[in-house]
Amino acid sequence: MIRAENLTRRFGNLAAVEGLNLEIARGEVFGLVGPDGAGKTTTLRMFTGLLDPTEGRAWVAGHDVALETQAVKDRMGYMAQRFGLYGDLTVEENMVFYADLFGVTGSERDQLMAQLLRMTRMEPFRGRPAAKLSGGMKQKLALMCTLLHHPEVLFLDEPTNGVDPVSRRDFWVILHDLVARGLTVFITTAYLDEAERCDRVGLMHRGRLIRCDTPAALKQLAGGDSPTLEEAFIAEIRKQEAAARV
Ligand SMILES: Nc1ncnc2c1ncn2[C@@H]1O[C@H](COP(=O)(O)OP(=O)(O)OP(=O)(O)O)[C@@H](O)[C@H]1O
Ligand SMILES: [Mg+2]
């Protein structure tokens, strides 16, 4: 459902993403983690057609992102790191706005909105202005807005940043619900407990994908008796930095 071949983006001398090769299957939850500035958002922006690669190619849902941009847009949902909600508009009005944008109207729209509000348990807040929602509720609303055109692939850029642990768990219940219905999810996160919930995790560092495997396999990298994903990642990044110094 998602594929990259030597995907590269440079900004002047800086290689924000360098030679990314990746394949993600239908129904997979793929997590991309890495320190600030590692290149996660740049990767997502190339997959979603918002940013042209300097080199390489990307495919989403079988379509070439550069050549068939509209086909890709029709099949994917993108929740940006700073997703645009309209604070003065209510939950429902924000959803209607995004539905209009995607050309989803009439009874199809009403049914889908009702289903999403139920799934996220946001029904009681449908009339509340977005500016007055809690952080977790805002993220749920943004997620609903990205789901209004039945995407097959979801790209989520740190969707739970700054959200409390209970709301984060809620968010993941919703994600797994969507995956059970056939959605493919590509998510970036700073939370390693969330990375553990992914089928596969990629560790990005200075534009390069330095590791990519199941959470269980990645934990083995750190050695020791019961390493955590956090320990494994910190060890990997230290190794990279030591190698860069010599
Ligand atoms: N439009 C741009 N022009 C110049 N440099 C950029 C641009 N966009 C990103 N960069 C640089 O590319 C690198 C990767 O940035 P990116 O936003 O992809 O990182 P990130 O992994 O998403 O970080 P964070 O966790 O902070 O969101 C950074 O050094 C950033 O400053
Ligand atoms: Mg980012």
C-alpha cells in the first residue's frame, strides 16, 4: 500500500530524507520514530504529494505519487502535525467543512459523520466550538476530518502529541478499529509505548532509516535481560553518532 524507492529530499546542503526504501503492506500499522528534525514530517509530506522529492519515487495505494497525485489524494488521509481546525466552528461544522472539501455530501456524509462521532465518543460535543475542546478531543476531531472520504491509507504525523495517556489509549483503540476494517496506517510518534503497538517500527536518524523491524526484534538489539524499545533506540542512535565521529 505504501512504497518508497530511494526517496530523498534535500534542502540546500541538508539531506532531510536520504535514500529511503520501504514497503508497507495493506492492513499494516507502521510507526516511524526518531528525534526532532530526523526527517519524519518530510517523509510524510513526500508520501502525501505535498513536497516533491529531490530523488527517488513513492507509491501509495498502487499509484505513483508524482504522476497520479489526485488518485493518491483520493485514497489517503493526512493528519498533519499541525492540523487545521477552525476554532470558531463547532465539531460538526468542522466535519462538514472537510466533507465539502472532499466532495462528500448528502446522506453519505450524514451517515459517516454519525458513525465517526459514535466511534470516537464525541457525540456529546458535536455542538462545541473546536477552540473549546481539550487537546485529546481536538486530535479526535482532526482524525475524524481526515476519515471523511473513506481513505485506504492514513498518514498521521504525531497525532497524539501532548495528549494525556488515557486519551492516547482511546486514540489507539480507534486506530485498531480502523485497521480491522482494512485501513493501512503510517504514523509518526515520539511515544515509544505507541511504537510498541505498531506491527513494524522504523527508526529514523538524520534523514536515514537506520532500523526497521517488529518492536520485539528491535528490542533484542539492545541486548540485556529485558530491554525496552527506548533503551534499544537510544543505543542505536549512540552507535550512529559514534560511527559519524570516526
Ligand atoms: N521547508 C524546509 N526548508 C528547509 N529545511 C527544512 C524544511 N523542512 C524541513 N527542513 C529541515 O529538514 C530536517 C527534517 O525536518 P522534519 O520536519 O522532517 O523533521 P521531523 O522528524 O518531523 O522533526 P519533529 O520531530 O521535530 O517534527 C530538519 O533539519 C528541518 O529543519
Ligand atoms: Mg515532524
